[in-house]
Amino acid sequence: MPRAIWNGTIIAESDQTVVVEGNHYFPVESVEKDFLRDSAHRTQCHWKGEASYYHLEVEGEVNRDAAWFYPSPFKEASQIAGRIAFWRGVEVVD
């Protein structure tokens, strides 16, 4: 089962991830929300739409903008609606 791990802690775990461009998008309900902190950072993808970000905070350490999601993905990316992906040192393992 895919798990997202950072700072020795499981951030998300689900056998229902969707892989897009090599990234596992975890269902939002599978993510430990206690580790998420709002970020004002936004980016734009030409086919997925506008991405919003979260910082991760675990054991007092912060990983800035390490999680992202598409609040209103374009139709072509509808399979990632309601899902969160990770990067910046977050390890995703099966």
C-alpha cells in the first residue's frame, strides 16, 4: 500500500492513489491532516489547473510547500480532484 513518509512519520497511506506524471495523489481522507499547514503558494499547470500547497509540520520541523492539490482541476485532470500529492523530500513507498 503506498505511503507518504517524511521526518520518519507516515503522512498518508492508501491503496487508492492515482498516479499522474509519476506522482501519487492520495485521497484527502487518507492524509493525516494534523501535519498540514496552509500555504499561500500557488502554481499553474496548463492541463491540470491551479495548484494550492500545504507545508508539512512534523516534530517541530517544517517542510515548506511539500504537499499540493488542485481544488478545482480542469476536466482533463478530474481524476485528481480531492487528492493530495507530495514532494520535497517526502518519500512515497509501496
